[in-house]
Amino acid sequence: LKRLTHTGSTLRARAVADKAAIAQAVEKNVLPLLASGRVKPLIDSTFPLAQASAAHTRMESGKHIGKNCTDPLKLNENIPCSKTP
């Protein structure tokens, strides 16, 4: 799944009524899956904000499976990055 492409949209070009219908469909069909844990993002690593360059290096390496996240609440460079098992 390394080559999976996830595409999103800002919906700017759509009419307000269309945007509302899409939002309602997401609320009805997607949010329950997230809330139940049936669908969840795969987090590879979490880095303190001060280690954003390390997060980028990990992403560029191609060794990650899932998302690399930076945590703005952990500003201390001495906090090690975590790896989700």
C-alpha cells in the first residue's frame, strides 16, 4: 500500500448546498467508523515539534508505514520520538 493515493478537496468550487450535503454524508457514513475505531489512521512516528526536520527525514527515507506526526505540545528536543508498534 505504499503507493496508495489519498485525495482530498477543499470543496471551494461547489455550491453551499452541495457542501452541506457532503458534510452530512460524511457525518452519517464516515464519522461513526472513526468513532468506533473500525477505521483509524496508521501512525508510524510522532516527533516533538522541534524535531520536525527528523520527521521530514523519516518521511523522505520511505521507511515509514503510515503517518509521521509532529506534536506541537512537545517542544523539548530531548523527548524521543515514538514509534507505533
